[in-house]
Amino acid sequence: MTTQGDETVAKLRLRIPEPARGQHPPDRVRYISKAGEMQKPALDEKVERIALMRKQLVRVLDDDGQAVGEWVPDISIEEKRRGLRNMMLTRAFDARLLRAHRQGKISFYMQSLGEEAIACGQQRALRPGDMHFPTYRQQGLLISAEYPLVDMMNQVMSNEFDPLHGRQLPVMYSSKSHGFFSISGNLATQYIQAVGWAMASALRCGTEIASAWIGEGATAESDFHAALVFASTYQAPVILNIVNNHWAISTPEDFARGASATFADRGYGFSIPALRVDGNDYLAVYAASQWAAERARANLGPTLIEWITLRVGAHSTSDDPSVYRPPGEAEEFPLGDPIQRLRQHLEFIGEWDADRHLELHSKVDAQVNEAFAAADSHGSVKTGDVGSAQTMFDDVFVELPRHLREQRDAMGKQGGQR
């Protein structure tokens, strides 16, 4: 308090968030609805009538592995088995490259451990030709689209067979043919790019939709809010994904969430239908992604989805989570493990068993190891087995300007190796 004349007034102050280092934050997952509890609205339902969906949680699989409620997707047993395989393949891929980093074969890696259902499930719910604008933990999109594992590994190694010719940091993949826009190291830029791409698709009377991806921490960036303005104003055919894995590189999710109750609240603020979904429930991911895609294709505009999951591993190989995260956090996470939950569901309906699971585990491990052996045979940036620096001039201009041709030729005369 301070005195101004005869009046005593309070001094202004800011709320400075302080992380509870080494402790489980309160309300680890807020507003957990029961499986099957959430109703599935009509595609054209008014945003005001589904406002509560931004506070609740769409779930399909119950604790026994039974699929219940209106959100149960109409997908075949074979498609469910494929989802299980894709998630297991993604996890095995991550594990092998994390081991490669520890062996000194690659310079950097980021895994998606515990989050596999979100990317794998949405990829299967969308169509070829749709374009994803991912951040750096959606390798499941490429793997579920059957992009060659060895090409992904060559990119991480930055060797001479890297499809991107060493121009991107490891894990920043790109494949137009597989609907995977180039990853940007500058967080949130892909959000406004996705909305712009979706608007362009509509302007040219196309049928393809866009899917934007962002982590909960990067929603504090201005590009996120700019994207929501354009998506809402022009009713762009885009899915706006927020992957809330509860942790930025060293701070809990409430730093970025601020005073909002949920991240889905932000969609409602722009009059965009917004829902929260159990991101560790493969069937819920598929169903919610399909619903959002159908809205976009019916010219009903964008949908924002907050996926609730947990980053089980480190932020990256440059991070030590033990200094800011409590031990045993994954074991206490109430939404469980996505692979185990889909396996439990398949076993519940009599379409899976321990022997088949062990067999699949062996197959995906063998597939990953074979791909890694092929990529490793070409060396990496760590061993100096890289392409020519002259490739920096390729794929930039339709016709290379004279001054750049001269620079390229001069580099070739000097040896041209980087």
C-alpha cells in the first residue's frame, strides 16, 4: 500500500508464474469426463451450443478397453490393427534414433513418446491430398502415411541421401507428396501458413483441407492468434490442433495457458467450435479428427481441438527433464499409454492377444533396424559423409540468377564440399 495525498491505494503488481519444480502440478489433467459421456454434435451445430466441449473431454475407450458412446468411430478391425502397428512403429523408430544419438551417430533428436495416437490417428482420418503443417513431434504423420523410414533417417543424419540435402535441422522433415509441410524451427509460424493454405484451397475450388499443429507452449506466440483471426473471419477449411502434452521445454502448461481454464477456450473466443479430446485414446483421436475434417469439407469452417496427452520423455536430446519434472509422472498420468489402451481394446473384442502383440513388436523392430542399417551405411554429418555445398543453390529458383550461377561455379572450382 502507498499514500497519495489523503488516499491510501494499493501498489500495482504482476502475477509471475513459478514452476513447481520436482512436484506434480495440481490438476494434472483438468475436467476428465467419463468414456462415452460426451455427446457428438451435428456438424453444423452453433458454437454457442457446444461451448461446454471446450471444458470437457471426448473419450471413447473406458477402463476395460470397451468403446462406448456416440463418438465411437465406424472403422474396421483391420484399421484398428493398423493404428496399433503405426503407433508401435513410431515408438520403435524413436527408440532407435534416440539410441543412435547416444552412440554419437546423430547430432540431435526429438521423440514423440506417449503422444503417438494423436498424429497416427489423425493421419488415418484424413485423405491423401490434405496438407499437414506440423511441429516437431508429429513423425507419426509420415509413418502412418507410409513415408520411407530410411528417408526419414537419412534426413536426421544429414548424409548425402538426405531428401532435404542437409538444409534442415534433424527431425524437420518435409514431403509434399505425403501431405507434410516443411517443419519450421521458429515456433507457431506453421499455424498461419496452414490457414493461408486452406484459404487458397477454397479460393481455387479445391477439395483438400489443411491441418495445423502446435504445442501448448507455442500458443503464446502471436502467429497462433493471427491464425485464429483469419480462420474465423474467412471460415477456412482447417483443423487447428493444439497438442497439450503438459510441458514446454522446462515449464508446465499453465505458463502458456495463463488465466484460461483450457487451451480450447481460445477457440471459443474467436467463435470457432472447440473441443478437448483424450489424446491417448486412438479411437477418440480418429473420431474427433474425422468430425473436424467433415466440417471443413462441408464449408462449415475451422475446428480447434486441444489434445490432452503427456510428454513422457525429454523435450529433446538437449534437455534433462529430471531437473524440473517429478519422478514417476508417466505412471501416475490418468490417461495411460496410447499403445497399451488400443491393445487392450483389441483384446477386449477378441481380435488380439499376447502372441500376436509379441510378433508385431518383433516385426516393427526388424523393420526399423533394417532401415537404420541402410541409412547408417551412408554415414552422417558426424562422420563427414555429406553432400556438396553446391546443392544449396538447387530447388530455389526456376532459373538460377547469373550471380548465383557464378557463386555455384566458383564453389565447384574450390572443391565444393561442406
